[in-house]
Amino acid sequence: MDAGIFLKGLVVGFLIATPVGPIGLLCIQRTLSQGKIPGLVSGLGAATADAIFGLIAALGLTVISNFLIEEQIWLRLFGGLFLCYLGVRTFLSKPIEKASLVNAPSHISNYGSTFLLAFTNPLTIIIFVAIFAGIGVVNPGKHYVSASLLVAGVFIGSGLWWFILCGAAGVLREKISYNKLAWLNRISGIIITIFGLVVLLILIV
């Protein structure tokens, strides 16, 4: 039973992480610009946010989930502005030379930025609740071991996707010239900024 719940969490975490949005683009860009480890660390920041949302849904912490949903306008506002900031910073950043890590952003910065970005989308909780119900995971919060295994599965499943994505991007990095990486930074920065502007426009409309 517990093994089955872990596997279900693994699948859910993997599937929720797979859509390539601004966070996926950011992880790909960081992998191409800085290397596999910075990209993977960035992905794990998003995986941590997914695990926290999964934990809230698994334990049935409606007070927290309702609060996040009620305050979603402010969270989305922060997320949109933060996306614009990351987009501009990405546009202005320079690829890190393969043989040098001087001036490379810290792992804490890479991890924290994607964690905050993922955490500004509290509607993910609704997705978790719907999926948990759909796959037959009902009130796992009543059994803390099962809930823990479910959340661990979500984190590992999400982390597995980021490992695959950043690994593939890392292979491409070895085949792309420095000048092309610089252009990819600019293009990625523009796209990420557009994502942020769309979020802000949706709030206005």
C-alpha cells in the first residue's frame, strides 16, 4: 500500500513538472549558460515548491490552501514582477565559460529564485487535490507515513524530470559556441519577460 502511494506520488510529481513554462525555460537557459548543476539546482527549487503544495493537499490543510488561494492576486503580482526581473537579468547575463566558474550565480540564488517563482502559483494546490482524488488517493493525511511517502514521491518525480531536462540541455551546451549561448540568453530573457508581462496583464484585465 505504502509503496503504491509512493509510486503514485512519483508519477504525479513527474507529470506536474513536465509542462515547459517559464521555470522550465529558466532551467534550460541556466543549464546552457552555466552548466548542468546550476540548471538542476534550479529545477530542485521548483520541485521543493511542488512538494510543499503536495504536502498541504495531502494533509488537508485547508486553512493554508484557502489563504494562498484567497491571496493569489498578490502572489501572482509578485510572480509577474519577479518573472520580469528574472527576464531582464537573464537578458543581460553572460554565459559562464566552461572552464571557469568565477562570477557564476550561487546555488542558493538559483534554487531560491525558482522556488519563489513556483510558490507564487497557489492554484497548483487545486491541481494536486484534483489529481490525488482522480488516482484514488483519499485523505492520506490521516496516515502520516503514507502522506510522507506521497510527498516524497512528488519531490523525487519532479526532480527526475528536471534531471532529464537539464541533462539533455547539458549535452547541447557542449555543442554550442559561446556567441550562440549569449544570443540564447537574450532570447530566453525576452521570452521570460513576456511571460511576466502576460501574468501582470491578466491581473489588470
